[in-house]
Amino acid sequence: MMFRPPDQPRSGRVFLAGDCHGRFDHVIEAAQVFLPAAIVFLGDMEPPAPLHEVLAPLVGVTSIWWIPGNHDTDSEANYDNLFGSKLGDRSLHGRVVEIAGVRIAGLGGVFRERVWAPPGGPQYESAEEFVRRCGHGNRWRDGLPLKHRSTIFPDVYHRMFKQRADVLVTHEAPSYRRGDYGQVAIAELARTLHVTKTFHGHLHADRQYGSSLGFHGYGVGLRGIMDLDGQVVVPGESE
């Protein structure tokens, strides 16, 4: 249990929340204790109800942002509770937003071989192209198939190359060394954006990668929370 000293002022910290997979009590408690300026969720949230209802205790307490993970499009309920919530416009996917004085770039979702598996070439450049070619029977709500609403499309990725940021948050991990579970394309995006730090979810482990690629990298574990200095607020759970 975490306790906040009486009359503790709101901090300027930004929290990064790892894959919640339907459980948010630890985030609500941490935010009520430490009063961060903002919380950024790193995907695989799977809220059991509309996100604005799940996080109602935090509305007005902290600024809420998120990127989607691959499991956020596993079901219609997952999708609607996130994308269709009153916090649906707080997605950082494909954007750079100044949050608490820090320019944070976001790239949610995952690479899928059917669309694009870097370093290979893409099968489709954009969601619009995919919809045109996938056949009417494969569409969901007359648009992109549900699963691919958390797929990284090349056009979104490459549009980010024109921007600059201080921090990059992703669901996929960047690759730091041969044989790890990260993606070289994420590391390339981080360098192109000239960020000093990256944070990711997806791998369900608290990690610090050092700065061998020119930026400091951090993985936030399952239901873990870090701040922008890489300090662990809530350790990730073991699976």
C-alpha cells in the first residue's frame, strides 16, 4: 500500500504504465498517491468498461494518454472500450504531443507480417490500401479488419520521420542487440526523432538497455509503472 504525505503538491512527473491487461487499481492508487502531471499507457490496456469510466477517479487528477497494443483489438469490446471511450482522442499513435513540457512521440500496435515485417518490404503501405484490397467480406464495420486496427502501417511510421521529440513511447520494443526480441525499425525511428529516451511495453519485463544506440531505453513490465527518469514506481509483475 502506498501513502501520500498530507498536502503533497502535484508533481511534474510523467508516469509510463506497462500492459494493464484489464487491471487498473495499481495505476489509480499510484496516481492518487504521487499526483503525476500525466500518465501514458503503453498498450494492451483491455479496459473492462469504457476507459473514461475505468479511470474516472483520475479525471481531473492527471492527464491521461495512451497508445494501443496488439491485444486492444482482440475483441470488439476491447476496441470499443478504448477507442470508443471519451478518452479515445488521447491516443498518441503516430503523433508528437507536448505533455508536461516534454515532447512525446507515440507509435502503438505491432508489426504484422501480413502488412509489414521490417526489415522486409511492406505488403501494404496504408490502412486505406489494405481495405481496398482485402475484400468486402473481410472488412469490419465496413473498414479495416478489427485485428489490423492495432497494426503498424508504413505510412504512419514514415510520417513520423518528419518530426522531432524528446521521448518515444511504443508498444513494440526497439532492438538493441542481435537476437533480442526488439524491432530494428523502432530503434531507427527513435534515432530519426532524435529522442533521448524510449519506453515500451509488450514484453512484460522491467528493463534498462543503456544508451549504446544513442538513446536510453526502458521496458516497463506487466502492470508496472516507471517515470521519465526510468525510476520504477510500481515494479512489473512476474507472469
